[in-house]
Amino acid sequence: MGFIRKQEEKFAFKLLEWRYQRDQRPIPEKQALREHAARIVSEAHAVARERGGNVVSILKDMISSRR
């Protein structure tokens, strides 16, 4: 895994953690949150390949729209 992919996963992890805190929901254990972040980054890359766009913007949209 490359440097940029790791950074994207860390960013997604932080966004997910923030989202759980903002919604006042219990935060899952770190490993589960890392796996969730990795899945979301993979999905964001697939969307970017299909439609084009910035992966970080797609990540923000994906996480903000999830409940």
C-alpha cells in the first residue's frame, strides 16, 4: 500500500471518528474503524474511476451521508 493510500485511510478514520462523536454514538474499537475506513477508501477510489473526481471530496461526501 502506498503512502497516499495510507494517508487517505487515516483521513477517513478521523472523519469516521468525528462522525461517531458528533452523532453521540459509541465509537467502535480502533481495528474495526480502520477496516471501515479502508472499505470506504476503496469505494471512493471505485467511484473516482467511474465518474472522475477527487477521492478526498468523495470520502467527505460518503461519510457525511452515512448514518
